Amino acid sequence: MSKQVLLVVPSAIVARGLEQVLSGTGEFEVACILGHLSGNSPAQLKDMVFDVIIIDPSIFEYASRSNGKSVTASFSDAPVVAMECTPLDDNIRKQYDGVLSLTDPPAGIIEKLREAIASRSETQKNEGEELSAREKEILVCVAQGLLNKEIADRLCLSIHTVITHRKNITRKTGIKTVAGLTVYALMNGLMEM
Amino acid sequence: MNDNFQFSGQQKMSALLSKDFSLLGVLTRMGLPFGFGDASVEEVCRKGGVDTKAFLLICSIYALDGYVPPRELMQEVDVRDIVKYLHRSHRWYLDEFLEELADALKEMTAPCSEKYHLIIRKFLNDYREELAKHFAYEEETVFPYVDQVLAGKEGKDFTILQYEKNHSNIQEKLEDLKSLVLKYMPDICESRAIYRALTYIYALEYDLARHTVIEDDILIPLVSRLEHHE
């Protein structure tokens, strides 16, 4: 499966250009393009799974710009790469897992994204693509139609933990909807009809 | 991507259709027959009672990635032709395409236990219901509203903007079905049957995506312009 990319770039030209560069290889796929990250966009993104996020840091107020990366942490643990459309301070550059420049050739952009993803997956512990016992348990709850809050109560977990597990389930199985997850659970004998 | 490519009424219908596989579905749903020989697009359309401009516009959306219709074309095309096409597509998805997909899935799960049969059939039925509901809203609310706007008799309680806001995603379940068939069918299923099911799923996914583009980028702007008497 190609790596899923989230673009948060206000300029349509830059967004389309990046999309063009990334889609050409088949290695990456732009799953979502946003012009900004408003208060409610993270909610819209909560069920999506990204492998890398590209952000133009100019979308953040200058005063809060150093917090840019923490905004994405609320909905994704994917590496975040800055798209430098206007010159960035060194201490802002340091916040990101890589910096793309407008003059980068297509191959250079791909390289930087690969590096960002590679450096991030080294820091994460390398779990297999099999669902863990806990994930299977949560999957069955989802298939039974329970809400995140109800799952959290039943398994004595925080809602945040449940959401993280659900994201991992979707990442591993490639299945997003409750109906699809139900089929997966039934086919794999995790529950009976 | 071939950016310089444009369809025209003067070219041969056979040349236009050879550009992209999905255009065969457009031709059929427009009610145009095969067997056109060397006739031009215009000739085939005229003979079949189809507006050439609407046909070219819809074909361009299907075959050309990121196509932006020229302003003149958007002014000349009749919104009724677009609605007619969307209506026929709705019927085609539900009455023909999903039936064929159901057959392909049935064939695929034939060697499996009854359980697989039922699970997949229920999933497809649920998806069918979701699609039918989505289309019914368009057929019963949006399309009649377009007629009212054309007649200058629209009420105040609905505008095309509401449709734009409520236009829901009808692809998610289909994407899941794709993952399930692609990754998780048991070994006893025949590869040939999985392949056949997948070709239907991929084709439907592509077609629905373009169908949505026609609604969002053609129908909505056309109606919005009529609302403002432009």
C-alpha cells in the first residue's frame, strides 16, 4: 500500500505540485489536502491514518509557530515535514522531521520523505502487522457496535487509548468502516454471527 | 497525464472511446448504441438524441484527470442533460452494476463455507442500501429542486448549497470491500474469481468517484448560477 500523505498547505499551486510529484511514483499517495488546521480539523482527521504529514508552517500564528508540530500530535503520530514556502527560523526547522524547499527536485522531495519516515519508524518499536490480543478485543467491541466511550468503560481504558488502538487496527487491516471491520472479525473467527 | 488532450464532436466516436475504458459506461448510460462504425461523435449523438456538448463534457470528466471545463462549455450545456445522465447512472449502479458485483462475489465465495457467503452478502446488501439512500435524496429532493429552479418556481427552504454541504462519501465501504477481497479471502477461493470480483470493485470505485465530480463540479455550479439568474 502506498504511504498516505496529509498535506496542510494553503497554496493550491504548491499542494497540486506536491501531489503531482508524489503520485508519480506510486510510493506515496496524497490522502487529504487541507488549506489550514483549524480547531475542528483534527476531529475530521481522527479516523484517518497517515504515514507522513507535510505542513507549511506559515499556517500557524508566528507567536505559536514553535508549537506547530504539537498540533498534529493530537491526531497522528506520523512524522511531520515542513514545506518551506517562506524562509523559516532555524529553531523552527529543528522542530520538524525534515524540511522541503520550493527548489527541491522531485527526487529530493521523495528522498526527504523516505528519510523522515525511516527515522520515525526506528524510534517506534517495530510491531508486526498482526493484530495484538488487545486490538482483537477492541475490534470485536467495534464490530458489536459499541462506541469508543463504551469500549473504554468495558475494558477499563481511556478513550484516547481506545482511539489509538482503533487507528492501529485500521492501519494494519486497511479497513475503516464498522461494517468492514465486522466482516473482518467474522471472517477471521474473532466472533460468531 | 495528457493535458493537451481535448475531445471534440468532429472526431470519430471510436477514437474518443479508445481513450479510456470508463467511457464505454458513459456511452451506454447515455443510451447510445455500439455499432456506430466510423461515425463522428456529433453524428452518433444526434442520431441517438443526445446533446453533444453534455456528452463531451461528461466524457472529459471521466477520461481526463483534473479536467476543468472551459467557461463557454459550462454556459452552453443544459443542466437537464446532466441530471438525466446522473439519474441513469443511479439506476445503472443499483440495477446492473451491483447485481454483477453480487454475482462475482457469490462465485468467489462458492468454495467457502456458508458463513462467508452470508457475511459478504450482508455487507454488499448494506452497502447497496447506503447507496440507494444516498441516491434517493438526490432523486427526490435535489433533482426536483433543479426542475423548480429551471421553471423559476423554487421555494425558499432549500438551495443547492445545502446539497453541497450534505453530499456524503459513498466510497468508504467500497474501499473496505476492496481490502477484504484483496487481502483476506481464504485459500480455497479461486484466484480467477477473486480477480473478477476485484475488477468490478475497481471499476465501480472509479466510476463513483467521477460521478461525484460531475455532481460537485458540474451540477452544483450550474444550478447555483441558475439560482442567481446568471
